[in-house]
Amino acid sequence: MKVILKENVDNVGYIGDVIDVSRGYARNYLFPKGLAMENNSGNLKSIEHLKQKEWEKRNREILNAQQLAEKISKINLTFQVKAGKDGKLFGSVTHKDIAASLAENHQIEIDRKKIEHNEPLKKIGNYQVSVRLHKEVDAKLNVQIIPEEEAEKESKSVEDKASNEE
């Protein structure tokens, strides 16, 4: 039986595709869930409208993701953590920490599952973390991990310079 898909169906096809499926699959699954309609000339015309709307929606999503990617690529996140003498952290900086910092400091809400990094962030240093914003759009986020002692020294030196200038 030939049907026209009204929605994207995993392992079957995309909106507007005319596919050949068994009668039982069409009657018992695709039609009741509103995922497909019968293949006839009237339905072919109406599905073209759905295809156009889906295309516009997809383009809008990609454009928004690209704009967000530009914003994210300019951000430098800095984490002050406790570390040993050899530069190893007591714990690690997790994807959850990165997502929380983005939301707190930059008002960018990103699901922690979209943040990708091959290795755990367990040492002092600079890292580049990938953020998957859309199937086709990735952003690179710079993460800097510094020990708390170093951050305290920097803040004291800034305070000392300010007091010396007065």
C-alpha cells in the first residue's frame, strides 16, 4: 500500500515521502497516529504545503542555532577549582557544571547532554568543548580551569595595584 508521510518517521522516511508499506502497518500504526495519509492526487497537493512549512521551520532552527553558536564561540568560561600540586583536580569539571555556568553567567540555557567532550576535565588547563546545538550546527566553547590559589593571587595583585595607585 502506498502512503504519504505527514511526519518524519524513524527508519521509514521523511515528510512528503511516498512509501510502500504493508496494509496492516498503515492501518494499525501510521493512520491512527496521524503519521501518514493515503496516496492520492488531493493528498499529494496538501502534503506539498506541509513540506514547505517544514522546510521553513528547519531553516529557522538552523539560523537560530548558528546565531547562538557565534555567541557561544566568543565565551570564555573560567572555573576556579581545588587542585593538587601536579595540576590534578580534586574531582572534575562536568558537563553539568558547564551548562550551569552558561545559564548563570551568560543567560544561555543548554541541555548538559548537548555538551560533548572526549575526556573528563580533570586537570588544570585550557579546553575546547563542543556544544551540539542542532544536527548540523556545532559550537566551540573555551573552558579554562585554574586552581583556586592562583585565582586568589591574581585578585590580591589587582587589589595591591589599585591601592598603590591611590
